[in-house]
Amino acid sequence: MDIAADKKAADIVLMDLRGITTMADYFVICSGESTRQIQAIVDDVTENLRAEGVRPLHREGDSDSGWVLLDYGDVVLHVFAPTERDYYRLERMWKAAPVMLRVQ
């Protein structure tokens, strides 16, 4: 979350999915205001975690689509443009998952 915050990601949310689904333990959801910012967030997260020896298992989307998903197994990062985040409403879809941290 700190890496995304360093790139000025907006409305960062950490959701605890344990006990709700087996697909992941946590979702980190954040927004970028432009395709350039979305890409910068994704690049910085990828580079910082790679330096720690952690690589994503899967990646979906791209900054031009307004949504990028990085799947690290137990943690899935979603980086959205504001309109796509409002459209998909993951926080509402997973409302049973407690929000552990929110950085606005």
C-alpha cells in the first residue's frame, strides 16, 4: 500500500477476504487519475516487489483500459481509473470483507 501511496494513488483500500473466498486473502484496491499514473503505480509496485523476490502470478488489463490487476497469490492488487472503479464497485461486491485499512 505504501508503494501505491508513494505514486499518489487515491482511495487505497485493503480488504480482508479470508473466510469469504479461497481466491485470495486480501484485495488492495486503489485509483489513479490518468493512464500514466495507473501505469506508474503498477510499474512501481512490480519493480519494488521484484526487488524483494516477489513476482506476480498473473496480470490482467492495462492502463489504457482503466484497470490493471496484479495477482500475487494471497494478495490481489486492483488499480482503477475512477470511472472503472465506480463501474465495477468491488468494495460493494465484496462488502462482507472487512476493510482493514483505507488511505484517502
